[in-house]
Amino acid sequence: MEPSEAGAAHTAAAPADRLESFARLQAEPLGQRPQCSFDVLGVKRLGLPERLDRLAQDRAAAVELTRELEVFSLGDWTRVLAGLGIADAEGALATLIRANLVMEPKDGFYRAVSLSP
């Protein structure tokens, strides 16, 4: 066998040998993932689920008031939220305004922003 043929035979056999060595390997389970002692995204720590539920409830109240009255005053808003058991009506309204879910078209009067045209 010539040197060039020997080199070609060696490189052709090399991939087959490597494949056999891979075939002998067995996958091993990694085991259980360690439990984290903290909330990675901070969802629980920040109370995000409760805050999102509260925001949805506040928005629903604003939408209903807008349907009934076109625009509503802070007094209307306070009475509705008191009926829902929410004491901080001004804070809830401010949150909705910051989130662009409620607007103030005229001083002291508010309306929910429509999400559909």
C-alpha cells in the first residue's frame, strides 16, 4: 500500500471508530433540579399576581362606569370602589391613568380608554 492510500484508509476508518465509541455511551438522567429558595422573576415577592388581578378589577369598574355615565367623577369612582371593598380609590385611579387605561378629558372627570376602535 502506498503512503497516500494508507493515509486515506486511516481517515476513512477514523469516523467509524468515533461513532462506535459514541454508541457505547449511555445517556444518564441528570436527576432533579435543585429547588430555588428565591423567586427568580420576583413575581411572588412583588405580589404581581394580586396586583394584576386588582388592576383588571379596577379597569372593569372604570369600563362599567364609562358605559353607564360616559364620564365619571372621583366621587362616582370612590362609591363604586367602596362597594367592591377597595379603600384607596384615588390610588387605583392614578394607577389606571399611568397605565393609559383611563383618561381625564375634562378636569375632574374620567373615562375608560376604549381598546377597540
